[in-house]
Amino acid sequence: MEEIKDLLVSDTIVAPATPLGVGAIGIVRMSGREAAEIASRLFVSRCGRAVEDFVSHRLYLGDVFDPQTQEIVDEALLVVMRAPHSYTREDVVEFQLHGGPVVIQKVLQLILREGARLAEPGEFTRRAFLNGRIDLSQAEAVAGIVKARSEKALSLSLRNLKGEWGRKIRSWEDRLLSILALIHAHCDFLDEEELPLEAMEKELASLIGEIEKELSSGERLKLAQEGALVAIVGKPNVGKSSLFNAIVGWDRAIVTPFPGTTRDALEENILVDGLLLRLVDTAGMREGRDPVELVGVQKAEEYLEQADFVVVVLDQSIPLEKEDEVLAEKVRNKPHFVVLNKSDLFPQLNKSDVSLLYPGEEILEVSALQGEGIEKLLRKIGERIKAEIGPEDQTILITARQREGLKKALLSLVQARDSLREGMSLDVLGLDLEEALREMGRILGTQADKELLNTIFSQFCLGK
Ligand SMILES: Nc1nc2c(ncn2[C@@H]2O[C@H](COP(=O)(O)OP(=O)(O)O)[C@@H](O)[C@H]2O)c(=O)[nH]1
Ligand SMILES: [Mg+2]
């Protein structure tokens, strides 16, 4: 921890905390020793109170002005949040300005002229970490919240921000420390009683099991983080594009009565029950005619390969064809949904024939044209993804970095367990346990170095 404290600086930093576009308000945020003092040189409150005397966490209305020209730059609200009760645990000052890029730039320039330094991306959160307000897993949760593309990803990141992941790792650390303490005590008083080797091995095995479980459930959460890729496939003219349009809610794809209309794959993001779906409309699968269509079909095959879920569309107004059988074979090992489209037309194929291709599966009837059955299909897709992700209260969002660290810790623990079984010396065992602890410490940031922090915080946006 000594190392980490060395990385802490408390000079005053500033950055726009809202995007530099037009908005209702724009916020410029300062943190550091001189934040309040700098603000006092640029702001006069309507009530006449000096910035130094502002009640912490209270908004004051006033004018921002250029002290050199006395020119008023904007009417604004100012809030001072005094250390340690602030985001960074330092004095923080926020200007709530009118949200125009020129105003924000101007105020930023004034603050820089008065002695603050432009913050690096993520530097506010970095200070919150260095000042001990949050651990690294929480800092990464902040980035996760900002980047969240679905409610599910958001709620999982929020839980990590509350420290759930950190608590879990700390509990693993505690258990490892208990084993280490036994080993050290034994080494110090050699002739004392025997070590409970069997219990230690059991405890290690249980830790290994828990970490493995966490790693595998984290894998599934990628669906929540990055969204599920859902590809609509089928032979030409069955109504894939019509279904795609009906789902996204506007005429995104061209629909014609002519087979082979869709050549490129089209992708749209939609939210279903708080989940992000990357929905793809593909070219109809059939033997090649012209070269452009062939490329489209190839793309469709690729999407089918990559997709997390496939929606297979059949046209129930025409009899089954060979292509339907070929497709059924292709999606056999993929999570998929079978959809019988054109339910508004007179049926030429019956469901039992389709059931022969997809034994035991639910077959959904829809009419893309009339919007029948679409909601049910989406509900089914949502349910499947949720089932895949697993119950929310048991899963924890793990970043790629944390996953790497956890895998290394796991490896050391497996080694430790093996040496315990093989009766290796306690020193060897101890070293492996310490290595595992080090990796866990890196996840939480108790063992962080500058390079690690730079990698993590460089992914943040300016002003965060
Ligand atoms: N009656 C009816 N016609 C549909 C339905 N869905 C699509 N079609 C028609 O089928 C033809 C092909 O549709 P399209 O979406 O381009 O099929 P794709 O080639 O699979 O993308 C068009 O003339 C659509 O209007 C439906 O549910 N009912
Ligand atoms: Mg199409």
C-alpha cells in the first residue's frame, strides 16, 4: 500500500464532466487542494457569500467572470463538496453552466489560467481509488456503468460499484490468509501439534470450486455486457426482412416480393426487457445466382456461425423445400428459435412437418406483415437470454483484466492443492498461496502499480 500512496498527488485538476456538445447544462469539475480558492476568483454568488464560506454540497447561484476583464462569462450554479465527503475525497468544485461548448471551453480556459491542470481521462476516479474511497474493482465498475449498453449491464456494474465483487475477493483472501497463518505458525513452532492437512486441502478445494464457478458464470455475462447477437436466417422470400423491420419498428430493410432482395447483412441494436440485442437481417440462403448475392449468402453463413441465437424463418404459405432441411441441419447445434411466418395466409405446410425437422421444439407462428406474434417471439428471446445469463443475484460482472488475474490465482491454488496432496514442503505451498493472494490484491488494487493503474484509467472518459 505504501507504493500506492506514492502515486497520489493532490494538485488541482479540472475537466468538463459533460460532453462538449449542446445540452441543457454543462458541468465543469475541479478537484484538489486549490479547487475552492480558484473558484472563488472566478465566481460571485448572488447571495453575497464568499466561495470559501459556501456550505458543503449546497448549490449557489451566481456569475462566472473573467477576473482580468471583469467580463461575465455565464450565469451558473456552483457547488463545493469538501474533503473527504466528495467523489475524490479531495475538495471538489462543480460549475453547472449553460450547456454550450463555447461556454464550457471558456470556463475551462479560465480555470486553467488560474492554476489548475487539465485532468487526464479517469483521473477523478483514480484519485477516489488512491484516496481509498473505492477499490479497483469499484473503479472498473464506474467505467462499466458509463459504458453500459443495456439495463442488465448497468445493474450488474452498479452492484460491483457497491463493492460486491470486492467483498467476495476479500473473503477469499481471508480464507487464504487463515491457511497461511496455520502454515507460518507451524513453521515457527515446529514441534507443536500436527497441521490439519486434510482440512486445509478441503478448504483449498472449496476455494478452487468457487473461483471456477465465478469464472464460468462471468463468461455468460458477456451476453449482458456486449449484447446478444441474434441472426435472422432462412431461405429467400420467407419474410426475414419483414420480420426484422417489424421488430426494429421501422422500414430499415428493403422488402420486395422478389427473392434475393437482401444482399448485405443489416444490423440494428434493440432493447428487449432491458437486454441489448444486436439483431441481424441476412440474405436468403440459396444456391448462388449472381456474385453479389453469393457474397451476401456467405455473410449470412458467417453470422449464423457467430450468432448467440438464431431465428430461423419459414414461410408457411408454401410447402417445405429441400433448403428448409439444409438449414435445419445447420442450426441444429445453435441456440435457435423456429418461426413460421405469413400466418395470415392460407397454410401450405403443417406444423407437424416442421416438427419433424425440429423435433420437440416450440414453433412460433407470426405474421411479420400484420405484426402478429412478434411480441411473443421477443419475449421468448428475452427469456432465453436471461436463462443463459443466470439468476442475477448470484452472478458478478468480471472485466477481462479481472478474469486474467483470477485465472492466475486459480492456477496457483491448484498448484498449492497438488503440492499438499503430494506431500511437498510447506514452503512451496506457502509460496503458491502468496502468489494467489498477490493476484487477488491486484484485482482490488491493494497490490497495484503505476502501469496497472494507467491501463485501467486510460479507458475512462475525460472528466470521470
Ligand atoms: N402475407 C404476408 N406476406 C409477407 C409476410 N412477411 C413477408 N411477406 C411478403 O413476402 C415477401 C418477401 O418478404 P421479405 O421480408 O423481403 O423476405 P426475405 O427475402 O426473407 O427478406 C414480400 O412481398 C413481403 O411483403 C407476412 O407475414 N404475411
Ligand atoms: Mg430480405
